[in-house]
Amino acid sequence: MVWGYMSACGMGSLHVWKGTINAEKYIQVLEQHMLPSRRHLFQGRPCIFQQDNARPHSASITTSWLRRRRIRVLKWPVCSPDLSPIENIWRIIKRKVRQRRPKTIEQLEACIRQE
């Protein structure tokens, strides 16, 4: 699994892990990667966090965590087409990584990070 952060102010952290994700793991990713990226890129200026409605994103413990930290989240329709701007970035990265033909998980991660 790969999690990434992008904004009009630049690219944030990229996190890669093996296995699936649940709400608890997603909150760890937010704590370790989203919050530092947000602080670095926005330096205290207001911003709105966007995520889709994947189960870990919409779980009550996740929404409570975001609310406690006063992180404004863009409301996203439940059955919307995937119009998130980061999907375009993922499509470009996938195409470039496919062309490089990594053979191992380590090579795959290195390719993703380089792209």
C-alpha cells in the first residue's frame, strides 16, 4: 500500500507499507506523515484535507481523530466518481513505474519514491 500527500504548496510525505490498512493504521499514517507534511507545507496557514470515503478514512475513530485535531476535511460524496486530483498523480506514477519493470518489492518502492 502507498499513501501520499500533495497540495498546491508542494509534495508531502510518501509512505509505503505491506498489507492492508484499517482505521487504526490509517490514523498512524496521518500522525506520522500527514501532520508533518501539513505543518511543513502550510506553516500554520489554513488548509482543507481531502480523502475519499474508503472505510479507514470514514471510520468513526478516524473522523473523531480528525475532529479532535481540528483538521478541516473536504466533504466527499459517498458514490462519487474518483475525481480526486491525486488519482491523476497515481496514474502517472503507475505508468512510469511499469515502464521501469521493478522485479522486487524493494525495487518497486525505490521506483515509486524516485518518480
